[in-house]
Amino acid sequence: MTVVERAEDAYIILIEDDPNSYLVVEELVKHAGFKHFYHRSNGTKLVPLLEALPQVDLILLDIGLPGEDGFAVLKRLRAHPQSARAHIAAVTANIMHHTRLRAKDAGFDSFISKPIRPDKICDQIRGMLNGHAFWW
Amino acid sequence: MSNEPTNEPRLEEYTQSLREDSFVALLRSLGIAGMILLCGSLISNSRGALALPVSGVFLATYWLSNFIRVHGPYRWAVVVFLAGALASIITTFFFYRLPENPFIFFTPLVVVIAGILLRPRVGFVVATGTSLLLAGAAVVGGDQAQVLQLPFLASVMLGYLSATVAMLSSQSFFAAVEWAIDSYHKVERRETQLFESEKQLQRALHEKEYLNSQLSTSNKELERARALAEYANRMKSQFVANMSHELRTPLNAIIGFSYILKQELKGPLCADQQDYMSRIYDSGNYLLKLLNDVLDDAKLEAGRIDLQCEPTPLESVVLDAQVTASSLTLGKSIELRQEFAVDLPLVYIDRMRVAQVLLNLLSNAVKFTERGVITLRAYPTAAALRAANGDGWAGEAYVVVEVEDTGIGIAKEHQTLIFEEFRQADESLSRRYGGTGLGLPISKRLVELHGGELHVSSMIGHGSTFQFTLPIATEAQILAANDRHGELVAYDEEL
């Protein structure tokens, strides 16, 4: 994964079906100065977005999506050249131990539990963009 | 012996019935002999002189004896029979004198019969009586001189000899009968015993069958109960997981939006608005913490936390926890120090769980320390060092992890209290510092699940040191892990 020069220039995609969660993250991220923040409610229209962007640095992927779940979307993201080397974090309210392990086995780079910590999320995003993994 | 009292009344009965049978046979023979003699005397006139009276005595004896046998006591019937036999011999004296009377030699027969039909010793009485009777008859007949002569003496001697033979033979006969009866009874007793024990066996078998069926029934019930309990437990876990998930989603909005407003990202707030927004935010966070801890506690309580242990370098775990802890120290003048022994051995742990423990201890340290130093220390025990050098038992080989702070400290009397669920050292602290009071109990149990121990030492005002041990991975565990997924260990070591 390419470490971006300035975190604020990074291309970030949030895939999240719950509008509350999406609104909170968007509000915080935009306020923190991130310029390229995109949102999708599910995995269906993801590929055109990937291909429209010059690069993808970080993907925040909800596991509990309706229809195609996060694990399936992850598989497709890893298969796509544009997102194969991006940092992909699982974002989920299902914090059971086995979900965490399953996420690790599936190939997620980080695990952000919901509810997201509004005071931490921007630091976490910066950390992930710098190559840190978050599992707690 | 039949004349001695025996404790087997059936033996007496049996010999008596034998005697009666032989008596009846003799009686019939006497009757038939009487009839033949009567017929013979009627056919031939010349010899009829003797045969007629003898046959008369025979028939009379037969009739009388049989009558008594049917209606009266056996003993008298036999006596009459014997008397009749003797009477028939005496009758012959009217035709033959003693010297030439051949019938006196029939007396031993009477003696023998008496011995058999009554008692063995009665033979001697009858022999004496008969001899005296014959002698008397001879004297009456005018032959008194003949009594001392050979034929009579011979017949007397023969009589006693017969009595002796009769006594001996009937004794041995009855001994044989007794033996036979005895054996028969023994066999019978054995048979009864056998029958009894067979019945007992049958009963025991039935009982066993019943118990077996009972056992299988209760086994089935047990199995059903177990399945039900398992199902209930699964349902409970499922419920807890769902509940957790369902509660988390709205918390996201509560915590997130209150934070946004509180930070005045959407415009300035007046003091009250600011205060209330902070209260919403803090309450949301408290609820979240409670939810996390209750979930863990419920799983620990049900023994449902399965550790996924791997040989792990401790440094990789510390990294996970420290990133989070360092963000907690923002706004406080706290220095985070790390003192790790060189060449720490791999520990056999579930890295997620140990990170959880470490994070808990670190965030506690940060929470209760306003300024100063928090030191994270890790070193192997002396036993571990010895084991690494190849001598000593590796069972006590642990890595000790310490989290030392320079915070407010914990009073001696509170140092056990803090490991109890929903208890904090001081109620006022709870209000001031927040927290659910579940973190330490859960950490302690997680460490114990790994086979280690968690202790605290503290002095009030000088800070606290939390210390826990983690088992060092054995050669076998490392080899097994390498075999299972070599790439995962490689990945861990890369970190």
C-alpha cells in the first residue's frame, strides 16, 4: 500500500448501510480536513467508483451489510487491482471474538468496532494510512 | 436303623410301607397256598388227612389277618399271621410225631418273617416262643424224650440262626434303604436349593433388566436435559450477541452526534447546551463500556471464552495495546515507558485476549495517574531462564508483565475488592473516574484462563503495580503451530 504524503489527500471509501453511522463518520472526517471521502450503502456499485478514482488508500467496510456481506465485498475488493493493496478495515457492531478472528483470517487489515469512537476515529484513520493495524 | 428313633419321619413311613407291601404279598401267598392245599385234599383222599386241616388253618389265618390289616392296626395283623403260621405247624403234630415231623423245619421261616415284618430283634422272641411251643406240643403228644434229640434241637438251632440272619440282613437292608432315602432326600434338597437359586437368579436377572432399563431411561433423560441446556446456552449466546449488536447501532448515533455537537462542529453552544451535550456523550460512552464488559463477563461466567492460543512474541501484542493507550494519555503529563528484557521467549497466548488485559491495565493506570510515569515491563521468571539453559523444569516458566504507575494507589483493604465484579475501591472514585468495575475481574479471569496469575501491589499515594504471568510456549507447541500454519507465525514475527 502506498503511504500518502499528506493524510488529508488520501482517497477514503466508506461502505455503510446505516445512515447514522455514515453521517457521523462523514461529518468528522470532512471536519478533520480529509478531501476525498466517498460513501456507498452497499457493495453493488463499488467497481465503477473504484475505477473512477485515481487511487484508493483506505476502505472502511461494514461487515453487516444487507445482501452481500462485508466478507464477500472484501473478496471482490482484494480481487480488483485498484483496491488490492488498499488498507481495508472492518467496521462492525458484531464485536464477538470469533468475528474478530474471522476478519483477521479473511484478510482485513484493521478492525474498528461500532460504535466508532468519534474522538479517535480521525487518529485511527491517520494511523491506518501510515500502515498501523488496529485490532482493538 | 428302623428301631432307633430317627429324625426323618419319612424314612419310618417308607420302611413301614415296604413292610406292609411284603406282608400283603406273604398274606396272599398264604391264601393261595391254603386254596391249593384245600383243592389238593379234596382231589386226593389219601393225603387229604393232613392237607385239609392245614389248609383250613391257612385260610382262617388269611381271612382273620387280612380283616385286621384292613380294619385294625398292622402289628396285630402280623401277630395273627405269625400265630396262624405256628398254628398250622402245630396242627401237623396230629399227623406226625415230633421225631418224624418235617414241618418243624418251617419254623425258621416264621422267625424270618417275624424279623422282617415287625422288628429285626423280634425274630429271637418268636424263635424262643416257637421252640417252647413245639417242645410243649411234643410233651403233650408224649414225645418229651424226643425234645432233647437231634431233629428238634436242629430245628431250634436253625430257628435262632434264622433269627440272626434275619436281624442282620434286615438291618443291612434297612440301612441300605435309609441310605437310599437319605440320598434321595439330599438330591431332593439340592434340587430345591437349585430351584431356589434359579428363582433367585431369575429375580436378579429381572432386577438387572429393570435397572438397566431405568439406567437407559435416565441416561436418555440426562442426554435430553444436556441437549436442552446446550440449546438454551446457544440461544443465550445468540441473544447476547444480537442484543449487543442491536444496542451498538443506536449508540453509534448517540455518541457520534453528541460528540459532533459538543465539539461545536455545527456552531457554538451556550454553557448549558455544552454541559448537557457532554452528559449525553459521557452516558453513551458509559453504556458502551458497560455493554462490552457485561458481554465479556457473561461469556466468562458461562465458560464460553475459548482461548485461541498460539506461540506469540509478546512485543506484537504490546504494540496493539500501546497505540490505543498512548492516545489515552493526551492532555495529561504522563510518560509511557517500556522496559523489556532482551530475547523474551515466545508466550503461549491468545493475543486478542492478552491485548485486552494489557489495554485494561494501561487505561486504568492512565485513568488514575494525573502526572508521572507509566512503565510497561516484561521479563522471564528465574525458572524460565533455567529452563531456557536446559536445566530445571519448564512447568514454572513464565513471562512476567508489569504495569507500574505513579498514580493515587490502592489502599491495602481495597486490594482484593477491586477484583470482585461491579466493585471499585471507593464509591467516590467510581463517580469521579467512571468505569463499570468489571475490567479488572475480567482481566484476572482471562489471565487465569491462560494459566497465569494477576496480582496487585500498591501504596496509597505512591502508585500501583499490576503484575501478571503468561506461560512460555513449549517446543512442542511451537512445532505444532509451525505445522498448522507456518505462515501465520511468520506473519506474527514480522510485526
